[in-house]
Amino acid sequence: MSSRSAWRALHYSAKRRAFQSPAPYRCFSCARRAQEQPKSEHERMTHFGFSNVPESEKESRVGAVFSSVAASYDRMNDLMSLGVHRLWKDHFVRSLNPGSALPARDCDTPNQQGGGWTILDIAGGTGDIAFRMLDHATNINHDLETRVTISDINGDMLAEGRKRSLDTPYYNTRRLSFVEANAEHMPHIASESVDLYTVVFGIRNFTDKQAALNEAFRVLKPGGVFACMEFSKVDNPLFDAVYKRWNFSAIPLIGQVVAGDRDSYQYLVESIERFPSQEEFRDMIQTAGFMIPGRGFENLTGGIAAIHKGIKPIVKA
Ligand SMILES: C[S@@+](CC[C@H](N)C(=O)[O-])C[C@H]1O[C@@H](n2cnc3c(N)ncnc32)[C@H](O)[C@@H]1O
């Protein structure tokens, strides 16, 4: 075959491939499309990855995902992010400086004054953020009073967190506690009782994100801080293309090989795509009543993740 005809054969076979219908894309949500009908015409729908599902179903579907990934969650985080999630988490905690001196506030009970921070780590899962915050308070600020409650809707994720806590100095102390609860509705947590509310890689899974932000506002003391780290929107189109390729090709595959669960990791990457942009999410935080410092968010690694902060205003009488 002449080089010209060889080129032509290659060219046309490539073209044919390009026009062939692609291999069916296995979308976690698509597999369940038959169930995706509202139970009544009044039932509201919401996202579950790329699917729309009745709001009443989302919580149990998200629950199934995290129950399935709980045991492999920490190992998978390292593999999926190539370890970068540890750097982001360290930076997040350093930027909050837990255990540093707090101003005395009217709403503090006598034993809270000068008595460390009360931190609520929502969607705290396996404890990655909580343990870092306690370590920072203890080792950097020499504060042995700051306490963290890890709250999560999923008992299996909390069980992994409890297991990990056995290897920390906080196990079985008043500095660390666990609560199983939905972040959208936490009647067991008193209003104006928390100094710092954190939610890391959790809120994109919530059914009603605005309800959770409103609850955050309620439980925080005036002057208290809301801090969220979540996957976000990459600002450079070229980097975004590479990142999306990694997310949609590598992550479900790693999930399949390492955790034996492709579908859950497919959901996790789809849920990242569905999460609002930095600006949209900042506006939701503002809608809940928070004051926004500066532009309200800090991009990490080109916007793969972003840290959002809000402060509950102190209302002067
Ligand atoms: C991706 S994990 C993040 C865990 C941990 N914060 C971290 O960064 O490693 C998301 C967590 O959100 C929890 N979650 C999902 N929906 C929730 C809800 N409505 N209320 C509280 N936690 C929820 C899940 O159970 C899961 O443990």
C-alpha cells in the first residue's frame, strides 16, 4: 500500500470511528431512570448526579452511596486526588486557626468564656477535618478546651470516624463527640451555641442546601464563622478539559478496581458537576444571612475546590 493510500485508510477509519455512535455511556443515574418519576404531580424534583429524582428519594440514595464507600473512603480520597485533598484540608484548617483566642461574647455561658471553641463539623464522615482541628488547637494554640462534634447523616461513615478516633488522643474525651443527624434540620443543636461550623465536601450531597445554610446560621453564635470547602468550577478551559477527563474516566475506574463500586464514584463526579459555581454558592450563603468577607471564596488548584466563608453578624442592641 502506498503511503498515500495508507494515510487515506487511516484517515477514513478514524472518521468512521468519529461518526459511530459512542459506546453507551454508563451513567449511574441513567440506570435508575425508570424510577425517576414524581410520586405525585406536586412532588418536587432534585438532582442526584445527572438524574432528576423526587426530593423524598435523594436522601436514601445518597445514604446508599456513602454506606457503600465508607470502608474505602479515606484510601479512595488519596487515590482520586493524588493526595492533594490532604493539602487542601491542612490549608482549610490553618486558615481557621481553631483554638486561638476568641473575643468574649454576650451569648457565652460562664464556662464557655475563655474555654476554647465549640466546633460543629457537619458531614464530618470519617473525621478528617475534626482530627485536624483538634490537633491544630492543641499543638499550635496550646488549647486543650476546644471541642468538635462530628455530625453526619450516615451511621456507616460515623462508624469509620469512631474507629479512626481510637488512634487519637481525643478518643473518649469531652473534646470529641459524634452525632447522627441531617444537616438540614438539627433541632437537637441549640441556637447560637457554636463558634465555628464547618462542612467539607459534604454540602453538594444535601437535598436542600439552602435549608442547611439556614440551619448553620441559626446554630452559630453572633460573630461565629461558617466555613465550607467543596468541589467547584475550574476557571481555565484547558485545565478544565483535562480535569473533567480525569474525573469521568479515571475516578469511576479507580472506584471499580479499588472499592469494587463504580456506580457510587460515578455519582460522586456527577454531583461535582451539578454543584453551583463559586459566585452562586456565595450568594446562597449571603441569602442565609451571613456577612461575606472580601469576594467570599478562595479557589484551590485552579478552582477544583473552593473555600467559602461567612460570618454571622453581631447585632448591636
Ligand atoms: C464526601 S463525604 C465528606 C466527609 C468529610 N467531611 C471529608 O471531607 O472527608 C460527604 C459526607 O456527607 C454526608 N452527608 C450527606 N448528606 C448529608 C446530610 N443531609 N446531612 C449530613 N451529612 C450528610 C455523607 O454521609 C458523607 O459522610
